Amino acid sequence: MTSTGIDANSIKAIIAANVPQTFDELFPFVGVVKSLTRDEIKSDILAGLTVAVMVVPQGMAYAALAQLAPEIGLYSCIMPILVYALFGSSRQLAVGPVAMVALLTSAGLSELQDPVEDPVRYQRLASTLALVVGLLQAGMGLLKLEFVARFLPHPVLSGFTSAAAIVIGCSQLKDIFKLPLPRSERLQDILEVFFAKLPETHGMTFGVAIASIVFLLAAKQVKRRVKSLKRFPEALFLVVFFILVSHYGDFSEKGVKVIGHVPAGFPAMQNVLWSDIGSLAGTALSIALVGFLESFAVAKTIAEKEGYHMSAQRELIGLGLANVVGAFFKCMPTTGGFSRSAVNYQAGAKSTLASLVTAAFMILTVLVLTPLFTDLPKPILSAIIVVAVATLVDFQEFVHLWRIDKRDFTLVMVAFLCTLFWGLLQGILVSAALAVVILVHRVSSPHSAVLVQISEGVFRNKARFPKGTEISKTLIYRLDAPLFYANAESFRDELSHLIAENDPKVVIIHGGAMPHVDSSGVAVLVQIQNKCHARGKKLLLAEFNGPTRDALRMNYGFTKHGVGGENDDGNDPSGAGHDAEKDSSKVEAFLTLVEAVARAKVLVQISAKEDVSLVVEETDEQERRSFEAEAKTVVSARE
């Protein structure tokens, strides 16, 4: 029960915990905008326009990467941005198409529909995919499942991102060299045909592409050194320049491919392909997780710099709703982008008002400016993509992981090689599965320690402090992990070996680093107690945290003074406790380590004096109090 008397597991409590209770909670944007000053509003408008001129060429480029028409990229920079601005928790995140999601979209949809044979169905599949991605993200947010995304650890994402960036770059070779290359996400398939067809390179197309790449790279270097040019929109400048050159130089007549007709007008609403939702689930899950992690990483970094709170749950809901709404306006899957968000932040964005300005500019673009893109050479879009993804390849991270953790290096290499030579979805699934296997291996064989005393009341790992003092005839054992089904047997085996090797009179299990004990762990504790009891040894449990003590007491019959005895309220324990009563004697539990050590010293003295095994049976409260009084007296005398 909660402090208000409402059951935390009731439907009412669950709704109250997950559904916004106020208007400001429902629309975080409103509360932020209310606090904006006039100068901050000006900064937002400027930042929004800065991002808009960047988004126009990027949107068309990433649509082309997903094998969609250029206008789909522009549409995807309108409704998703508007919806996220209302529901998202980041004030500077710039939502829209990104290279990684575009390539995953192409990889997943190409198996279902050839974009050349039926481009309309292919586009509707892309919008349906955006719907499924949005439903998954919003559902994870509402159910507080944001932790699921963390099962894609950093090494997996690093290897996947580097390999995907290489694949993305190589996929643009067909437009850079104007060669008939296969649509593939496997590097070897692309390069095999590329080298065979290389002599057929179209010289003018190649010249335009290389000149564009050189210009974009040079512009980035100049902007880093010259602060006054920091906001120079090099990609937009390149697009405008080559539109003019292409138009007056008749590029299309000379063999250079151009964008062609781009329809004007706001995207009309359309229905999605409901019957194909099931076939898109695997691709959608990959995009939902990768997209969220990419988005949340940059959003959280900016939020920490600006000093405001970021909610992972709110981000999932905001990104999910952006994709769900966008799906009905011909949008492809979207997420927050690294480069656009960084530009938005550096341009001075203070709130999502900047995103609304960007969306307004994009609406103007699709209504009025799209006819101007007709003569835009396709190699320009390829150049923009290549330069954008080049920064995603990070081999220095591979070297770093090799030095610090060989298992993480294995993960990053598996993710990299599988993605590069097998496929995007296969790469991320195989490496994620391997990450889970490594995680299970780590928790099934966790670190543990035998503790020794190094000063009054201070105990440390014997392996690190070999000169520490061992407590006479006492073994203090600490497991640095939850005790559950995956490691329960290894815990039992290692502790049994230590008991047999050291032959202590008292065994203390230190639970300070054991945040949880499940039913398998409890069964092992009972087995160890039974063995100790049979051999005349005493088992003490020390330093277990409150929730674990409560769970043991309420569900398994462990009490403050024993197993299978009465609980703290004087009532009979649960059924599990009755089972424990049949199988083991009492175990003194839930003490601090200092108290447990003091009790152990008393028990060892009693054993030495009487020369009997330590099976102390306390049948009532009076005997227990007499025993504790004796223990305190003996300890005081020794000190």
C-alpha cells in the first residue's frame, strides 16, 4: 500500500503513475515557453532557421538513402518535429530522418517490396514501418520499459554504427560513379560489382561528387577555425550552387542524374498498410531501439550541460507519438539526429520553439520551393551523406576497448563484422544476443571475496589486503552480485569449498553487495544452513538490505532471529517458511557485520570452552535475551 492508502499495483495507481495529471505535464513545451524571455525567443527563431537550411538537403539525402522520393524526406521534417516539440522532454533535440534509421528502413523494406517496381507501395510500407516504430516506442515509454534499450550496450552500438557508416558510404558509390550497382547492405556484394564496373565510371558525375565532398570537408575545417563562419550552411550553399550550375549547364543532357520533379504541397493524409504490420515487427524493433538510444544520448548530453532534467520515459513517448502521427502524413521513420541537434544547440536554441520554427520553414518549403529542386544533381545528395556518416566511423574506440576490456572488444568486433558482411539487422541481433550471453556469464560467475579485518569495524577483501587479521575460526564471505538462479549453484559450490578448506566454526555471509535474493538463492541458503548444522557449524547472515530482508521474512520464512521461527509480528511465516522449518534449524540473520563478528567470537569461545558443535537452540524469548546478554559481556571483557 502507498502512503495515501492506494494499492501501488491497482489500475488507479498505475494510471496515476503513467498518465500526465496536469496540462503542463501533458505538454512540457507549454511550461518552458511561458518562462522564455524576449532574447531567448529570438535565439530560438534564429536556431530554428539555422537548422531548417540544414534539414532541407539532409532530408532529401536521407530519403534517397532509404530509396524513397526526395519529398518524403521533406515531409518527415514537418509532422514529427511538430509532435515531438509538444510531447518530448528535450528542448534542443532536432527530430527528423537520420542516416542510420534510413539505412535500416531500406534494409527491412527491400525484402518486402522492390522500390523501383512499385514505389507507391514501398512508400506506404515506410510509413507503416514508422507507425510500428512509434507504437513500440510509445508503448515502452508508457510501460516504463526504457531499460530494454540498455540491452544494446555501448560496444554493440559502436561496432554497429561504424560498420553501418561504411555500408552507407559504399551504398552511395552508384550515384558518385554512376554505376549500376546492386542494392545490398553487405559490403562484399557492393564492392565486388563496383570493382568490376569501375571502368564504366561517368567522368562528369564523378567530378561533381568529388568536388562536392572536398568542398563540404573543407568548409567544416574552415568553420572550426573561423568563428564568424560557424553558422555557414555549407550543404544548402552547395545545393543552391549546383542547382544553378545544373540548370544552366544542362547537366541532365550531359548524363548527370538529377532529382527531377518534386511535387509541391502539404502531404495529404493516407492510411497505412495494416496487413503488413506483422512482417515489419523485426525491423521496427531494431529502429525503435537504435533510434531511441541515438536520440537519448545526444539529448541527455545537452540537458546535462543546460542543467535541466531529461526523462527517458518521456523521450520514448515523444519520439513514439512523433512517428505514429507522421505515419499518416507519408513520413518515414524518424528520430533525433546528432548533427542537427548539435547545430540547434550551438545556434542558441533554448526550447522546442526552435523546432516549431524549423517545421514552419519546412512547410513553406514543400508549399513553394520544391519546384526549385528539379535540377539538383543526385551526386550532391550522395556527397552530403558520405560526409555526414564519415564521422560515425570510430576505430579509436576499438583500440580503447582492446586495452581495457577484451570481452567488450569481442562485442564491438562481432557487431562490426556481422553488420559489415552479413547485414544490418543480423549484425545488431547477433551482437545483442552475444551481449546478453556475456551478461549472463558475468552474473553467473560474479566477483566474491573472503573478508579480513584491517581496523576496528572495517573489513576488506583478503586478496587485496593480505596482511589483514582473520577472525579466529570464522569465515566471512561476500558475494558482489544478486543471488539468483544464474549464480546460485556457483555461490553454493564456492562457499562449500571454502568451508571445507578452512573448517570454520562460524560462517558469515555478507549480503551488503547482494541487492536481491530470488527463490533459487533462498534454496541455496537453506542448503548451506543444513550443511552447517549437520557439521556443527553456525551460519550468520549479515548486512542484507531492507527490501531483501523484507522479502526473505515475508515470503521465505527467514526472520530476524532465525529461519522457520516466528516473524517480527509474532505470526506464523508463509508456506515457504514452513518448508524451511522442516529442513533447517534456526539461523541468526540480518545483523550488521560488526554485530555478526561479535556474535561469531562469542560462539567460537563457547565452542572452545565446551568442545561441542555450535548448534544453539533458543526456544523462547527469555533464552534469546540471556544468550545476547552473555555475548555482550564476553565481547566487552575481550575488548
